[in-house]
Amino acid sequence: MDSSAGSTRREATRQKLYEAAVTLIAEQGFSATTVDEIAERAGVAKGTVYYNFASKSVLFEELLRHGVGLLTASLKEAAEATEKSGGSKVDALDAMIRAGLVFINRYPAFTQLYVAELWRTNRAWQSTLLVVRQQAVAVVEDVLRGGVENGELSDEIDIPLTAAALVGMVLVAALDWQAFQPQRSLDEVHAALSRLLQGRVSGTRA
């Protein structure tokens, strides 16, 4: 009982540290953010940060694992729910697009950091970032592969590249939505991406 309660408290503390770190780093950058600031924003002692994470870099690496893990889980849940309801693979991809938008709308600061870090090559956590990115993309690859196998999707598609493109489309479109078109609703953004997915953007000519 005590062990379980201690574990729950520690997880709650780590969650507060994740939230504090992601907000501060999004505001002022990784290098400019100090452990003191993270502790203050989280409402804990500086020693608590080091008790949970060996360094600021370790905290950020675990933050990336945690955040992308949540995204991956949401994509997988959307695909599985669609399958259980009898939906097609394209329906599953559409549900995953919406799940991705919901995640990004809920965690905009994390998403900004994640996208920014994907383009950096001098970080200690680069290998970790590549691993967790592939975990998210692999969920989409599985659905695409299933669609090819059952004949719903063309066997000419490049599954890894298409999966990466779909994930990238959601990330970039969502960030653009939040930064430049915040008046749009999530439903509007999802509808636009859904049309792209289903090839309904071509016009008709007389």
C-alpha cells in the first residue's frame, strides 16, 4: 500500500516537472532554462528535480519519451477503436488524424518542442528522439500495411514514407492552425485533412 502510494506521488511529481519543463523550454529555449526555474514553476524544491532526473538533459529526454508515448498511444487507440467498430483502414487513418489533432491541441507546447528538436542534430537525446518518432510512425505503418494486404489500398504505396508523410502532415497543419488560424475549430481542421487523405481535393471539369 505504502509502496503504491509512493509510486503514485512520484509519478504525479514527475508529471508536474514535465509540464513545467515543456512550458519553460517552449518559452525561452532549452539552454536558457535552468533547473531552478523548472523547480519553481513546478512548485517543488530543486533537489526534487535531481531526485527524479539526474540532470536537465535527462529530464528533457524523458519528457520526449513521455510525450511521444502519449501520442503513440492515442493513435493506436484510435485505430483499434475503428477496427472494433467495423471501420475500414482509411477510416482508421482518418480517426488517427483526428486523434493526433486532439493530442496537439491539448499539448501545443510539447508539440512545438518535438517538431523543433526533430531538426536538430547536436543533442544528446537525438537517438532517443529517433526511436520514439519511429514508434509513432510504426502505428500508422501497421494500418497502411493492413490496407495494402486486404486490397483497400494500392500495393504501390511506399508504406514507411507514406506513414511519415501522414504524421508530418498532422503535425505541421496543427501547428499552422494554432499559430496562424486559431479561429478555426478542430472539426474544420480535421475535415480539411480528411479530404486530403481520401483524395477529395481535385475539382471537376466540364
